[in-house]
Amino acid sequence: MTMRVNPTVLRTMRRALPGLDASYGRRLALPVVALAVTLGALLATHERAHAQAQTGLEQIVKAPDVKSSDPMLLQADELIYENNNSRVTARGNVEVYYGDYTLLADRIVYDRSANTLAAEGNVRMKDPDGAVITANELTLTDDFRDGFVDALRFVTQDDTRITAQSASREAGNVTVFQKGMFTPCKICRENPDKAPTWRIRAGKITHKRDQAKITFNNATFDLFGVPVLWAPYFETADPTVKRKSGFLIPSYSHSNELGNTIQVPYYFALSDYYDFTFAPMWTENAGTLLLGDWRQRTANGGFNIELAGVFDNVNDYSSPAYGDDFRGSIKTKGVFALDPYYSVGWDVLLETDETFRRYYNLDSRLRTDRVSQIYLEGLRGRNYFSTRFYNTQSLLFTDEEFSEAVVYPIIDYDYIVDTPILGGELSFNSNTMVFSSADGTDSNRFIMEANWRRQITDGIGQVFTPFGRLRGDVYSLDNPGVLELGGTEDLTIDDPYSVLSDNRDNGTIWRGNAVAGLEYRYPFVTSTGMVTHTIEPIGQIIARPDAVGDQQEIPNEDALSLVFDDTILFDIDKFSGYDRIETGTRINAGFGYTAQLASGGYARAVFGQSYQVAGDNEFDNAFYQNSGLSTSNSDYVTGVYVQTVSGFAFTGQARFDQDNFDMVRTDLGSSLNYGPVQARVNYAKVPGTIETSDITPNLTNVVNADDSEEILLAGALAITDEWWLLGNLRYDIAGSQTITDGLGLRYQDDCFKIDVTYQRSFIRDQDIEPDERFVFTFALKHLGEYTASADAGALGTSDSGGL
């Protein structure tokens, strides 16, 4: 039976039993009966004569997370009233619920004269934040604000633990632990007495809840139970804090270029919506780098601005900043929603020279270009609008001027008609671009395109898709002296670039194109056991007129990166951009096979070929002679895709010569995450754009003339549950040289990670030289991540986390 007693009932009960003899400890015993009593009821048992004595208690400020009007519910096997001692004792499976607090104990005594609660035996208390306190004894005021804990252990929701000989809670938000220990590491189930991976032992630990910080006095840091560091005073944010002002872990490094380097970052948590990190870096050989990063979030977006600069007289003649007194960069990125459909954003990086950010290790040394943009973008229903301003900049010394350009702007608008037209879908696409290259070429264009397609499925499952396209282009050219290759019939070894269009006239060029075609698919589906098989032959015919005029008169700014593989086999136009369009009649044919497993895994294969059956072949051009499309019968393309539920994935794409079936191009990628093995392998073999023998020496850097073949390997092997062996390699097979490689060892558990790796880079560009270094990284849960790196033979540090 459960009884809820209100103040009136208690007052009546007390006055009805005036003759209870307190010397016998007279008790109102209810064995094996649960009682629920409100705190207000307990306080109401005071007679009016005692009210004046309680005025001091009324001055106590209530805990901010408990309302004074909230009831305190108490449940126990036995409830004992001792009127002469002004005490109420509850014992046997005692439970107290007050606001968001929960208190469990074997015995609880409420002392009305002292206005305290004393809990004894298997004490457990859960606070509003989800932290759990266990202790042998615990004494609290009635509003759970202040208290004392003996042999205490404090556990938060994320398993952070504080244990102490004793602790006291003061002023409602300060807890002081005497001879305490702090750790976020989990207790070993097999050996609970085993020391955690790391811990901080201190003579006194003070947790100030309102300031969200923990301070340690006379602190010792233990790693695997071994003391490794002592500090008289140490302070950090408590585990609930995500952002707090203060110094981040300082860093030290050493390299041939910069010499000894020290960086001391300071983080300013200025608001819930914006912050700033100032991280000056002193270098022995290259001045003092000033680095600051401002981040801000608003109701409809956010942005950041990173400023970096150094005042140093550059005496290295190989540096692009030779002779300059200042090197620096501005990097900013942001996006803001204008309404539910449209957003505006930017991603901009400006720097004084090509190698500044790579030289000071602000960017990867593998970076070869910069692309900055400002954009307005909208998507509403099935319609899309985009306006983008671009600036491109090459970071390689060997690149020519035309690789640096400004696009202001490029505008795309796609509109799909809501209602069917002739039973199919009608859409309109438009593109506008204003382009200026550093070599003096200006090219403006406007393109309008209408597309229609309809899918028809007959009674036996055959799928017919007729489609059509009308397109009109207008180009305005100013000084169009852009490197371009003409037809192969004009290309000779003696004068390989006799038809380079560097003598184009200024003016306006009009171009039109009409397309009509039909696609046919006939999927066959069958099942064998737990596998569903789908075999689908695909055929496509596309008819277009021959080009009117010479496409070479139009600068090719966006259609250079042609990769003919299975993903574009059935595209209406295989050029990657707008500046080149296909002409004549082409047939694309192939088939696909898919095996879908009931477990969720699948395997898919695609094979096909393309045929130019009539009209001009725009790929029959010196620049595209190795594209696989320059002949009437294209090369064969294949694609194989595998995904298993056990963690294995494979993607393979290949192109085979149409005459002898030799493999011309290969792209392979695979990943494995199974048991103790994690691995990734990427391999690519790419033919040069044109034959090297056909290129004059001064143009070898303008086009991708040479064949390239490269492999990337990365893997991790679990030696035990915590120890991992790491390795990576990027190798240039065509050039017979290593690009980067590394070998490392990692330890990682629930609260600690440490990496020790040896890495090499063989990249050379202007003042960027090959690099060889050791990298040492460790992370402590709640305290941050600490990174150390150095050239071979020296060890230094850099920070990627903080206190």
C-alpha cells in the first residue's frame, strides 16, 4: 500500500498522538508498506511556536534547477517519527524524488532542527545533468543544494568519474573533493582494481558548476598507472563544456625550411554565436607568423574568416616571394539562407604568392590550384537557379597563364514543365558565362537548350525512350588567342601546331544543334536462391546534323577534361562542358548485369561501345586522339561495382583498345573493413591527351602529354584490441618514384589515442622541397588532442586540440 500524506493530515496525526513517549523512540512503523511524503508536509509538522526559529533557513537560496514548490516524494519500507528529537527516519529501500534529483539509500534521516537529510548505506544520487554520485554517506540540505559526501564517487552521463575520500557541496554550485581522482576512462570489467589508462590525482579537486570548470591542486598525471607529470595547479573545462576561452595546447616543431617553431594558440569564446582563435607561430628561419580565425553563426547561416601573415625578408631566390617583406593570405567561407529556397555563399582564398600556405604548412603540399567562388543558388520544386563568380589560380610553376582565369559570372537556370508535353517531360536549360583569362582571352557566351523525353514500357517489359534536343549558342570573343588543336589531318610532325587558333578574329559566333534519338532497354529478371539477377541489354541511336562552321573558332574553356568510361557511355553528349558539342549520328550499345543479394550486398557490371555511323566525328581531333572516341568504333568501356555487407567494396573501370583489346585506361578502387584489417587501394592508369612525339618541347606543360600511372595504398592492421599498425604509400609507377609514404603505430581505447608515424614527401615545387619527418599525435578525452611532428632526427610538436 502506498500513502500520500498532505500537510493537513500530518498536522492532524501529530496533534492526535500527543502522548507518544519519545524516550522509547516511539515509532509509527509500517513494515513492508511504502509511504510517499512531500517536503512541504514534513516542514508543516512544525508548530507555530517553532516558525520563528526557522526564519534563518528561509534565507537559503534554492537550487536553480529545483522549484521550491516542487514536492519531495519519499518511499521506504519503514518510516519512524521521533518528535522529541525533531527527526524522521526512513529505512529499507529508501527512495527520494525531488525535482530532477533521485536519491537512493538504505537509510535516510531528516533532521528538522538542522534542516538536513542524511543518507547512509549504498547511497546513490542522480542530478539533473545525469551525473551519478555513489557514496557510503551523504548529507544534504533539504533542497539538495549543499552537502557532504564520504568515500564519494561521481560519474557523469559519458562515464567521466571523480572519486575522493570526501567531498562537500557549497553554495549550490561548488563541489570540493578532497584527495580525489579524475578520469573519463571506463573501469576494466575483468580487473576493476586496475588503474585506468590515464587519470589525474590531486590533493583537492574543485568543480565550479556555474563556471563549468574543474581545478586541480597538487595534481599528478598518471599514464597506465605510472606518474608522468606533476603540477601545483591545473585547470580545465568540465566535460559538459564544448567551448571555453583559454590557451590551447602549445606546439613545437622542427623542419629544414622553418627551423625550430613554437605556436601558442589562445581561444576566445566570445559568445554562443561567435568565437576567435589567435595562434601566433614563431619560426627560427622564416619570421613570426600571425594567424587568426574568426567564426560566427547567425540565425540563417554562418561564416569564418582566417587571416595569416608574416613579415620576413625572403632571401630564397627559388621562392615566388623572393625579396618581399610580407607574405600572407585571407581565407573565408560562408553560406546564408535568404529564404527556404535560395541561399548565398562564398569560398574565397587570396594569398600573396603561390607557395605561402604550403610553405608554412597551412595547406597540404599536394595542393596544385586555387578555386575561389561567390554564388547565389536556389532550388524550388524541380527548378534550379545558380549564379557563380569564379577565380582560378594555378600553384605550379610549370603551368601557363591560361590556367588562371576569372569567370564573372556563370549563370545556370533549369526549368521543368509541370504538365506532360506529348506524354513526356519537357525541360529548358540555359547557361550564361562571362570569362576572362590571364593570357588576354575574353569569351562570353549564352546557351539555350530545350529537352524532351518520354519513357514507354510495352506489355513484355521492353522500355523505349524517345528524346529530342534543340540548342542555340551565341559567343562573343575578344582577343581569342587560346591554345587549341585542330583536326588530325592538319597535324604533322614537322609543324604539329600549325592550326593552333591563336589568330582567331574578334567578333560573334552563332551555333545551333538539333538532336533526335531513341533508347531501348529490355531488362530480364530472374532469381536463384538468395540472389536476384537482372540482365539488361541497352541500345541508343542519336542523330545530329554536322557542325555549321569550325568549332575550333570557339575557345575551349570547359570541355578539356574528357574521360570516356561506362558512366558517360549513354550520355547524349559526351563532352564534359558546353564549348564543344557532338555532331553526326552515333550509336551506343552495351548491357548491364546486376546481382542483388538478399543480405543487402550487390554486384553490378556494365560493358559497351560507341559507334560514329554518319557525319563528322568531333573527337577526331588531335587533342582528343587518345580519348577512345576518335575512331568510328570507339574503345570498349567496362565498369564493375561490388558492395558486400561484410565491409568490402570494389569499383573498377577500364577502357580497352577497339583493335587489339589492350587495356588503355584503368581506374580501380577498393576498400576493406573486416575483422582486424582496414585497407584502401586505388590504382589509375591514364593515357596522355596526345602523343608525346607530336608535341613541341615548349608546349609539354600546356597539355597532359605524358601517360600517368599511379597507385595509392593505405591500411591499418589491429594487432590487439588497442594496438594498430598503420601504413600508406602513393607511388608514381610511370615515373618510377615515390610521391609520399609513411609507417606508423597507434594505440587507441575509449579515452586515449596515440599515433607514432614516420612520413616522407618527395614533392618539389619552387621553394617547396622534399620533406622527411616523424609525426607524434595523442588525444586525451575531454582534455584535447596533442600533435607532435618533426624532420627525421628531431622531434617537435603541434597542437590540434586544447584544454
